[in-house]
Amino acid sequence: MSKAVYYHAGCAICVEGERFVLQFLDTTKVDLEIVHLGTDRNRIEEAEQAGVKSVPALVIDGGVYHINFGASMEDVKQG
């Protein structure tokens, strides 16, 4: 099973992206974790190390897929 992490910051674009990912990602094939970086600030470094440059972003098996542009990681850090 593949591992996926959806990182977001709670903005309208991020929430819409989360709804889309949850609707279309096959959870029988992908173990999905949702991480809200606004509330899970201790995971910001993890997201950056995974290659996330902006949110929302979906990381699947080490590949980073940036979805639209809600906020840069610098904006997320400033919170």
C-alpha cells in the first residue's frame, strides 16, 4: 500500500483540495494522512524535508504534488 500525506494550512484553497483528494483517492490502495500545518506546527519541518514548497500539497511515496497555491511554506511558518 502506498503512503500519502496531504499537507495544508486550513485556507479555502487547502480545504477544497482536501475535499477533492478525499473524494478521488482510492483509500484501499493509499494510506492517507491529513496534516493541518496551522495546528500541527511541529510537522512543518517534516513537510519541508519532504519537498513541500507551498500548501496544499500531496506527498505520495516521496513524490510531491503541489495543488494550486494557497500559501508558501514561509507564510505557513509565520502563521
